[in-house]
Amino acid sequence: MRRILVFALGVVIGQWLAFGSTVSPGDYHVRAQRAWHSEDYLEALQLWSQAVARQPSDPNFHYLRGTVLARLGLKISALDAFQMALLLEPAPDLARRILADTARLTQASGA
């Protein structure tokens, strides 16, 4: 019985050491939102880029990354991020926002 308990405790400690300090995409998202609200757009870009890297199939992270790229004046990169978000088949509400922001950026750039 003692061997099983020691083994189980070792597994739990090993899992905690391996995964306990890993930052989740949600953590990056929360930190990016704080940076966005404090108008630290470079920090928000870095954090949402990390969220995209950790969860590339989430269209919301691509969209948010695109919004901060647009805010920084990087219109082509923002359009690329919006396009990637659309390719991931977002929910209808998010798709409408992406299309509206894409139209706004395209119109502002005269393209």
C-alpha cells in the first residue's frame, strides 16, 4: 500500500512540476485585456500573439490580435489576422465584427 501511495504522490508532483507553471491561453488573454485597457498596445500584441501560439484554432485570439495590430497602424498584418480568424469559422457575431473591421481598415487604406 505504501508503494502505491508513494507512486501516486510522485505522479502528482511530476505533473505539477511539468504543467503547473505553464501559462494558459486564457491567462495570456486576461493579461492582454489589461494591457489593452491601459493602452499598452505593444504588450497586448505580444500577449495575444502568445495566446494565438498556444491555441491557434481559436478565431477570437486571431481577431483580438488583429484589432491591436490595427490600433498600432499595422493594417496589412491586421487584415491577415482577421482573414485567419475568418478561416477558422468563428461564431456569427464574431464573424460580423471581423467583416466590419476588415471593411473599415480597407476603406481607411483606400484599397
